Amino acid sequence: MAADHVSLTVPARGEYARTVRMTASALATRMDMTFDDVDDVRMAAEESFVYACDFAAESSDITLDFSLDVDELQIRVRLADGSRIADEDGERGAAYATFILQSVCDTFEMSSDEEGPYLRVVKCVGGEPEDAER
């Protein structure tokens, strides 16, 4: 089965967090994830979005790319053009977001490619085997 891809682009403003949460929840539910896993995906999507908002220019957009495969849901969050340097409060927020994302996801990474920096989170259907006791 080929993976389905869904992209969501919203303004980099907190009032769109609900849209991001609801989209992530709907996609996780479609994959027959457990209630707890759906909640983890919802939280991961929201924290990723809020993190991206903290470092995006006020007038920019944030794109979340969801990939739904048989055994996992992957979310890539890319910052739009116009990202800014974080201040001390932004760094604390980033550390908090990183802690949350590492706690609720099976995989979490911050990286960059030719298009710029992005966050990638993965939630496996049923969790990873070595993660079963979490």
C-alpha cells in the first residue's frame, strides 16, 4: 500500500493550533490508532506547530506535511521564509517543545535540507516493539 500524503498550510499564528490539532486527530483516527496514540499525535502536531510559530516571521505560513503509511504517521513541519533568531524565552520554549515531542513520538528529529530547517515526528501504529513498556 502506498502512503497517503496530506499537506496543511496555515498562517503562523496561534489561533490556527486548533485546526492543526483537529487535522492530526482526524488522520490518526483514520489509521485506526488507539485513543492514546491519537492523543499523542494531536499533541505532537500542536507542539510542532507552536514551535514553528515561535521561530517564524509573523506574516509567514507554516506547512505541515502528513504521511500516512500502513504502520506509521509522519509529520514534517517546515518553517516558512522569514524565520527569525530566537531570544532567551524562545530557547526555553524550544526546550519544552523538544521534551514534549520526544515524550509522545516514536521518532523526533530536527534537521534541514535544501529547502531549509524542519521538524519531523513519527508515531507508529501500536508503538515500536522496543517501546512497548513506555
